[in-house]
Amino acid sequence: MSNQRKSKRLEIVIPLRITLLGLGAQSPTIETRTRNISAAGISTQLYVVLTNKGFIIREGEKPVNLIPYLVQGSKEVAVEITVPPQEKQVPAQGKITWYTLESRQDSYVLSVGISLKEMAAEDKKIWSQFVRRNAQETGIAWLHLQIWGIVFFGSGIVLCFAGLYKGLFIIARIGILLSLIGLIGFIVAWWKHRSFMILKKFKFFK
């Protein structure tokens, strides 16, 4: 499946339990962790081993063969997300909207995107608050890094001119290096912070 979501997500790792639906009475369960999250969905990575029986995942109560599930038309799942710090179990119904399978040495990595379709009102409130809080904290952190980037850039410029004025070219070079580090840090932090401001503008973390 190639319809991978293009939306910005928070890179947060929390415990996740996935139950693959549509495989009969005993639907297999996989124990894993999120790779990143948003209010509308989550993604994760699963390590897969290729055997003569198919693609096997061993992250759960028992090994899971992915082949019967992947050939299904509608890939429905039930998930249980552990939300810190109270370790609240938040259940939801979802659907796999995209996946990719990559080869890595002697195993494979299955990257999966899950859209959260159904969630109880109270659980949805807990989940939305958790995502919003982490988005705000991340945005503030990038803003602080922008400020430090400006400080480093300004200090480097001052140091450079002071070194040139006194003929201390080593000091001047250090000042140039410091200003470059500050400039690069500011640009990276500005871009990241800008992404979160766009998300806030379009109410991605409502």
C-alpha cells in the first residue's frame, strides 16, 4: 500500500497493543510501541522474519503470520494505547491505511500507519489532551532552540570582529564557526517550530 499519510506527526514512543481483526475467532495480538503519533492516527514498526510459512511477527503472545491478514481487502485493527504518565489504557478501533516492507540484513521491517476510526468519548479526550500537550511542549522546545541559535550567532559575530580587530585570527575563526553553528541551529529549529505552528493553525491538535 502506497497511500502513506503526509501529515506531520509527533515522534513519541509509547506502548501499543494491536489486534488484527478479520482472521477468525482468535484474532492475533501484537505487542509493540508507537513510532510517532497524531490525534488522528499512529504509526509503528514491526520486525518480521521470513520463513517457509510466510512473514512471521514474534512480538506477541504467539507468532503471527502476516500473509492471511495482508491479503484482506479491509485491514481493520483494534488497538490499545498506553498513555503516560498514569499509564492509562486507551482502546480504539482503527484501520491500516498504509504499510511498507523493507529488508534489513536477516530480517524485514514492516512500517504501518493506523488511522484511529472509533474511540469512546472519554478515551478520545484523554488521547487528544496527551497529543496536544506533547505538541505544545515540543513547539516550545524548538522555540527555545531558536533563541539559543540567535545567541550563538550573535556571540560568534562579536567574537569574530574582536579577533580581527586584535589580529587574533584563531579567535576570529572560532567566532565564524560559532556563528555558523548558531545559524544552522536557528534554521533547523525555525523550520521545526514552523511545522507545529501550521499544525496549530489548521487545528491538527484540537
